[in-house]
Amino acid sequence: MTDISTGATATGVVVGVDGTPASINAARYARAEAARLDEPLRIVHVLPDYAPMAIQMVPVAEINEGGRQVLRSVGAALEAAESPASERAVPVKKVLRRGSRVASLVADARAARLLVVGADRRAIAQRLLTGNTSTGVAASSVAPVVSVPETWTPAEHGVVLAGVKRPGRSTDLLAEAFAVARARGARLLVVHAWRLPSEYDDVIASRIAVDEWDARAHAELEAAVADWRASYPDVEVELRVVHDQPAHALVEASAQVDELVLVRRARGFPAAAHLGSTARTVLRQAHCPVRVVPPGHAAEVAGLVLEDAGGMRK
């Protein structure tokens, strides 16, 4: 696969691990995706680049050994975890890095097809030194990022969910969502949720027929997916418009899907501002893996799909 934003060929799946149950779940997801994509898997653990006073006297060799033990424990957990008989074996490489966790993972995945991490759902007080890894990488990675919840189990619902904010500006989102749905052999559910702030919603919704508003939004969604339907005739598509706060609607729907796909907005400072409040809430609360697609990532154009072999089909 070629990333048109860089012109380079993206290869491999990278998963960042720290030994927690969430990161082990992330490794299981990453192995399955690597098998699905026929790509190698790189398991990366990043040693901290700070030295709290309590461990300043610990030899570096022992700290490094602790990192290697994390990689061994994740590898052992993967070997113990059952995988479907149809899942092909993939080459696995274990890598130890030192530095900022977010920056190191983003750099390691610069040429990868996918970066996977465990959902970081600790309380703010527990993240004062390390920050939120899943939000950090999702806000800055040039590769798509998948955040996997600790509670996730690989049950097959046969549905991929795409959360669309602006149908007319959804090329990157729909390109990824259709590709993921086809790779999984899943149905694609495209959801647009709208609700005005509470102080306005009741007044305006009472003056404008909600059904009329929904019908207009549905027509915009239909127009946005029309060419993608032609490019992916084997993907069943359902469009859904709901009058609800977007983050709430997506989190609720995430309990019945295999993966939720969002797009990162193009501008924002600081880095976390690249993720709107909806994306941050969904990353923190979704029941399924959440895939965040960077802007400009799309390697496909609706109606003209680039094939793996380099040819094209309309």
C-alpha cells in the first residue's frame, strides 16, 4: 500500500506495549490485523526517558532487562491466546526503545500501515508523568492508529462503524472504512449524529421538523458514499442519521460493532487539539477498537480504487 501523503510504501503493523492487559489486547488485535494484511508485526516497548528519584540508583542494565521482560510477557501472552485456525502466521519482531513513549511509537510507525496501542483509560492523576499514550499517538501519527480497550474481546459482529461529521469532507474516513469493511468481510454502518448544545437544541428542534433535517442529512450521506458503493460493490452499506450527541451515539453503537473508524481533523494546536472532543471521548469510552485516520491518508479515490498490484479498476 502506498501512502500518497509521503509517496512511500507503507509496510508492517506496529504495536506499542507496556505489559498491561490493555496492551496485551492491543497485541492480539495487531497480530490479527497483520495476518489479515499479510504484513509483519513489530512489538515495541518504550523505556521511559525520565528517571524518578526513587530509581536513579537502579543500574541501566536492570531497567533494560525490565523492558525485555515486558516484551517476553507480551510474547508469551500472544502464544497462549487462541487464534482462529484461518489466521495465518506472521513474522514477529520485538523492539526495545528509549525516549518519549508517544514520540518513539509515532517515529517507529512512520512507514507502517498501522499503529496499534492499548486504550489509555487511567485517571488523570495516574497520567501526570506519561500523558495519555493512545490520545497522543492518535493526534500525531502519520499512520492510522487503532486504540484497543482492555475489555475488548474479539467477538465477530460483522459490522464496521464509521462516524461521519461532515459528509462532504469525508474522503479519508470513507476510504479507510470501506477498505476495512471489505478486508473483514463486514457490513459498513455509516452514522451521522447531530445535536445542538442543550440551550439551543430544544428551541430549534421544536421549530424545525427533525424528520426533515434527518432526511437532508441522509441525502448528503447517500451522495458521499455513492461512488464508494460503486468501488466496493461487495460491501453492504447502511446509513443512519440520529438526533443525539455524536460521542454518545458512537459509544452506544460501539458495543455492537467490530471496529469504529474516525478521522482526525486537519488542524489544531497543541497536538491533542487535532482530536476533537468527540474523538477524545470515543477513545476513552468505546467498547470496541477505535481507528483514527490521519487527514490526507487516503490512497484511494472514490470510483477509482488502487489495487495492491498497482493496477486500477473503476
